[in-house]
Amino acid sequence: MGFHFAKRMEKFGPSIFSELKAFKSKQEAEGKELIDLSLGSPDLPPAEVIRQQLSAYAAEPSQYGYTLSGTKAFYEAAARYYDRVYGVSLDPQLELVHAMGSQEGLVHLPLVFADPGDIVLVTDPGYTAYETGLAVAGAEPFYMPLLKENRFLPDLTAIPDEIASKAKLMVLNYPGNPVAGEADEAFFKEAIAFAKQHEIVILHDAAYSEFYFDDKKPLSFLAVPGAKEVGIEINSLSKSFSLAGARIAYIAGNKEIIAAITQLKSNLDYGVFAPIQAAAIAAFDHAEEIGQHVRNVFQQRRDVLVNELSQIGWNVDRPSGGMFIWAEIPVGWTSKEFAFYCIEKAGVVMVPGAAFGASGEGYVRIALVQSEEELLKAARRLQTVFSTIS
């Protein structure tokens, strides 16, 4: 029987991650031991206080009904967290809405702002969920290149007026994925002024806000004067608090925008499981000590890998935030060729930069999701690659 599929499905082709998985499976079937540095999935367990809270609430028979939305206690804890950590005051009732992980939030958010054919300004390279969200909404992307010579910040002056006048949404992400760039107050102020001039909503993806190194704490977009007038910030507990499988995040900011998102979500889901929201409250209330532990571990991993790669002749930038290294590859290779060659010859899995956009060509993304010992082993294996291409 022949089936008719919607035309929008043409925009959801196989991803590079599917290709990597298939190639990895083939290599493993041939007996090769692989070190996987591709997916940004936290390998540290949640803190004990979080696990205890989840376990205690999950044992309560009364906790298994629909929550329908974020609980009052969850929103109050998120507001306390923002006040303590960023100095940002949030109204728990009006300026916060929960999401089932930032992936769900990012994919559905364009439905609130963009009609089919509308323009959304997205970074290139950028997290793959941004493209998925535009495809779901039928919106058209306008890519803002993130280039090393511009500190991986988009050049807003390069956006044509005719594009800016039609754009409905701008997506930013700092510290970033895949590019671990940093946005300062001056850039955020420029973006806010741009958004006001062209009546554009800003969505700042802050999923890696707790991943910062060398005491270079990133700035919350909402801490910048005028931010709440034009935008929102989405943050996830997946990375910072090792709750990736729990699927819980939140969106904060402009109350009119939050009300519209809340209206949409009331038609999409029945809320996050109450014990998971309780675990998130424990995470918020112990964020300082949990975050410091995570930063200590990942900063050490960053230093170990960057230093060891330099020993084999691969000099990569030392990121000040995020959980990835955005590494320039040797001249003469495409990012996909190089990534697959490294799997075949060294058994090390990385993601081709081009998977995140055209401006990602010439790079690979390396996730710091293995122990220091495994990262050292990966770097030493890669010496085989560099000895054959030098």
C-alpha cells in the first residue's frame, strides 16, 4: 500500500548522527574499540540530594497524576535560583513556564512567533534543534555566520534591512553548542537595540550556563537592561545538573511572551512528572555546590585534552565555557571526511562541523563526556591520524 507523507517530512532527512551511529556500529562489529566524543550527553550522575528527592517523591502514591504545568514550588525555586546566581528578579507566576527539556521547548517555540514563510534569524553553526523548530513552523532561516575573527558572535550589521524588517525571531546561544563562544554585555545590548528597532523577539538558549571555566561566569541575557522587553531565555537542567533523561527545562522572561508559550503548551502536553519537578527544585536550591563540582571536572578534562592534543601537533582553542571543543581540522579535508577517517584509523568519534551549518565546515566538535583517562587515550590514538597526514 502506498502512503502519502506530508511535504514537511522532506525537511527531516537522516541526520549526521544517524550516519555516525551506522558507521560506529560497523566498526564495532569488526571488533574495533571506539571512544565516543560525539554526543553531548552528561556522563556524571545527578548529585545525591537530587536523586534522594526524586526517589522520595516517586515513592508517594499521590504524585502520579497530571501536573498540567510547572508546579508553584518549581517556579518559585527557579526564581530563587535566578535571583541568587544572576541577580535577575523573576515573577514566578508570570515570567516562567516549564518545558519537557530544552529540545521540546526549542522545537515548539517558533510556532508561537512565526507563520509559514516568516524569517527567523539563526546562528550558523548552531544547535540542530533550531532548524527542526523552523521546519515544524514552516519558517525560513536567515543564517548569521559565527566566525573566529568575530569571536564567534554574529555580525548584526551584516543583516540586510529587508531581512531584519521581516524577521520575527532571533536565536542566540552562549555559552554555545557547538561553538563555545561567549557573549558579553556589549553584544547583548547591541542585540536588544537591534530587536527593538526591528520588532524582533530574542530567544537566548542558555543550556550551558553552568559550564564555565577559569572563573569566567557567563552573563544571563535577562540580566542586561532591556532584555525582558524583547525576549526570553530557555535553560535546561539536562547538562548542568545531569538530568538529561528526566526532560525538564524552563523558559523565563517577557510575561506577554511567556503567556503565549503557556497557552500553546496547554494544548501540547500535560506537564512534567511531579517527582522530576521536585528533583529540579533540589537542583536549583543546591546549584552553587553542584555547579562547582561539574565545572571542576570539565575544566580539568578540557585542560587534559587540549594539552595532549597540542603534544601531537593539533593546536585547538581552549574554550571558556560549554562542554565541547570546537577544533579546526587540517587543511585539505572536509569536516565529514576528517571525522570518519578518525573513526576508521583511530577509533575516536567526533561530529563534523558541517553538521551544524555551512560555517561549521573546517571544524569538528569534540564532547568532553569521557573520563580524563579516556580523553588522554583518545588524543594519543589521534596521533596515528596526524602522523599519516602531516
